[in-house]
Amino acid sequence: MKCPGQDTQYWTPGSIFEADCPKCGQSVEFFKDDTSRKCAKCGHRFVNPNMDFGCAAYCQFAEQCIGTLPPELVAQKDDLLKDRVAIEMKRYFKNDFYRIGHATRVARYAERIGKSEKGNMAVILSAAYLHDIGILEAEKKYGNTSPEQHEKEGPIIAKSILNKLGANEELINEVCDIVAHHHHPEADESINFKIVYDSDLLENLDEKQKENSMDARQLEDIIEQSFLTSSGREIAREVLLK
């Protein structure tokens, strides 16, 4: 079955239009399903400005459907994956709003720290959303949610979700590695791991502060000794020592 968005029988008059070449200003005719067109005057090839790549950002069959993806979309593809991962995390936890909220807040911190530390945001945010994904299975199998048990179960579920979303193998492997020991940093961790670790630690400390407040000196000691990135320490001081 042909995708309705690409089937000409569903097209409207606006499905064929003209756009100005960004290099020379010459008018170039586009069909709505053209990924790009070359300007007849200057030879510059540019992306269809009206095309909604939507599903192409994560669909594993995108190239068969609409042809070779433009470089601009390829560059965004992994980054757009994080939004799909967030949706799948929420679907997996269903009505467990505490765990959904925790993962979302960790991802929010991870985005701030990750941008400052210049990490791979697709890896960081996917791992942040999925870091505790093994908790339900650990509870079912072992009757507890200890870090060791949910770290053991998490990568299996994370890999299943990422495979379903068509993520590339390199990203899947790194995310699963982070999920598999996110409470237990090793001597030589990647910057992506450190960012997720700091984000989870910050959220856990913030939760504990609301339950049983620690004094500023104790918090400062934890921040200085336990956080793995300078941005994590800076944001932790902003959040916890306000």
C-alpha cells in the first residue's frame, strides 16, 4: 500500500508549487514529495521547504518511501528520535506517573547539562528517558527495585524499544551500556554517561531534599565529590543550594 501522503490521488492544487532558490533567487518548481530540487539557473540543490519529513525522521523504510534523505534530515534523525523514546517510555510505564515524572525530570536536567558539555544529545536523552526502564521487570522477577536488579533488566527493554523505533546500532549499544550501569560509574566513562549519571543523581538528591532536608555544607560535599561534570556541579548548586 502506498503512503497516502505520497499518493498523487490525494494531492490538492497546492501540492505543486514554486520556491525561490536560496542562492540566486530563481523560481524552482517542486512537487510536494520531492525531497530536493536543483536550480536550473545556478545548479544549487536545496531541500523542499514545504515537505513534512515527520515519519521519515524515524521510519526505517523512509528511503524506500521518499528516496535518498537530504543531509539536513540525516543530521536531525537521531536527535528527533528522543521524542519517540519519551513517548515509548510513557507507554511502557502506563499509569506509573511517579516513574514517568522521574524520567522526564532526569531528561530535562540531561538536556541542560548535555548542551553545556557538548555531548551527543540523541544518546543522552534516550538514555535519560530509559535509564530506569528495567524497574518494573526487576520488581516482577526479584521482588525489589535495587539498582543492580533494574540495571540488569533495563538494557533488554531499552534495546527492544530502540529497535522498534529504527535507531542505529551504535546508538542502541551506547544507550544500553549506560542503562546497564547508570548507578555505578567506572574509571573511564564517556561524557554521555557522565551527563546521564549527574542528571539522575541531581534528581534523586532533589527528591530526597524535599523529604528530608540536608544542610548546605553536606550538600556541597556531595556535589563536589559525587558529580562527574563541571556543568552537573554548577546546575546542582543552582537547584539544591537555592
